[in-house]
Amino acid sequence: MGAGRVCRGGPSSSPAGAAAGRPFPPLAASSSSAASPSAPSETASTSVTKTVNGSHHFKIDGYSLSKGIGVGKYIASESFSVGGFDWAIYFYPDGKSAEDGAAYVSLFIALASEGTDVRALFELTLVDQSGKGQDKVHTHFGRSLESGPYTLKYRGSMWGYKRFFKRSALETSDYLKDDCLLVNCTVGVVQSHTEGPKIYTIPVPPSNMAQHIGQLLTSGKRTDITFEVDGEMFPAHKVVLSARSPVFRAQLFGPMKDKNMKCIKIEDMEAPVFKVDPCSLFCLHFFFVLAIFSGFVIVMLKAISPCYYHCVIFG
């Protein structure tokens, strides 16, 4: 069985120690003249305009009793909310305009909450109650609007028809059944926003790598190298040792490696110190677990144990 030795010594006691005595590689000198010109920055965004739609069904029960309330007076539905605004349907049994002399019923949709320049699409439907599907529909939806959506300037602004239906014709039609009228209203509030590039975040849990590496050492599984200290054996893993120490990397995997090396003998050190003393460079548990805190370990070892500092340098 091949064996290697690691002995105590100062930073200048070996060429490897001299090389390892420099914990951080020197920063490469930078020059503004050598810097390549950066590519022009490109960004993009998208303006999205759409409607937020909602509907309300209004039943007018007792139509004949509503007649005669007076021109310009209306029956109102309950208010309903669409696109962040409240709306209501106004039905005028005697019409909205005095000039028509109560010959027509009027139907309007009104902005029932505070708002300024609310742009929207509307649809008013008087339902055919015969089941023939011959509804009377006035709509902005599904067609080209020369002037765009309708704009309501303030609370109480309305869109609709003064001469929605001639009253004499309404009262003999299939729209009136059991003295009831059914009105459906759809509102589409126009809303716009600008979208930039979407940024997705993925929560990353705290790292438990140190715990797992410590468990790897404690378990003793898959070990392929042993430290002999004062007659006591300590199993370890070559790949972890070489990953964290250029000296061990050269000794275990370099050109001069000994393929048969199974044991590294540590001179002039007691086993309990090697096993539990955090100031000892060869404390395997700290070597494995604190490997990720490399900067701290370097400073700690250099300050407390300079005699070991050259032997293993954490990257």
C-alpha cells in the first residue's frame, strides 16, 4: 500500500509551500484601450388596449303601471360594476324627450360612479320572449367604430336611444310578456397598459451543502484515502481534498501522483488534535464543512496556524 507524508514546516520550506502561500490569484491588469466597444442596448415594450366586459340583466315587471310617470322620468336598475366603475340601466316609459310626446320608450346605460373620460363599448338588448330569438339589439361590439369607443365625461353621462322603441308597437310585440320586459346590457370598459419584459423569480432555499459534505465525511462511505495520525486512521475522500487544496490535488491527481497511495501519514501531530481542533489545518470535519467559507478559513489559519498555512490552500 502506497503512503505519503505531510510534515510541518514554514511557508518557505518547499516549492509547493511557496506556491501555495499565495491564497488569491493576482487580478489581471485592465486597460481602457483594450476594452472592446459594448454592443448597443436594445429594449422593447408593448402597449395593450382591451376591454373589460360585464353584463347585467334587468327585468321590468309591471310595465303598464309605469306608464304615465312623466316624460324624462326613468326606472333604474340596481347599479353594477364593470371595469372599476358603477353602471345602471335607465328605462323611460314615457320617453326622455318632451318633443316626442311619450310616443317612444327610451333606454340608456349611465355611468353611476365618479369618473372622467371613461371610454367604453355598450350593448343594449330587448329580449324577444316568444323564444324566436328576434331580440332587438343595439351594440358597439363586433363592428368597426368610426369614432372609436364612446366617452362618458362625468357621473350621470349616458349612452342609449331616446327613440328606442315606439310604444304602441312595443305593447303589441313579443318583447312584452305578462306585463314584463327583459333588458340585457353589456359594458366593455376600455383599458390600456404597457408591458415590459417579464421577469420571473424563483425562490432559492438556503444552501445545506456544508451539512451534506460533513455527513459524507462522518458516514465514512466511499472513502478512498486514509490519514494516519499518531497510529490512528481517519478515512477521507480524495476528490474533496483535491478540490479544496492545490497541494493535495498535485499529490493525489497530478503528474507525480502515486496510483497506489492509500494513506497519508501526518507527522508530529496527535490524533485528538487532528480530529477536533479547528485551528488544525488537518481537522477533517472542518476541512470538509468549512470548505465553502474559504476566505474565512484562510484568514483563520494564516493568523492562528501559519505553520500549516502553506500545506493546504482553500480556493
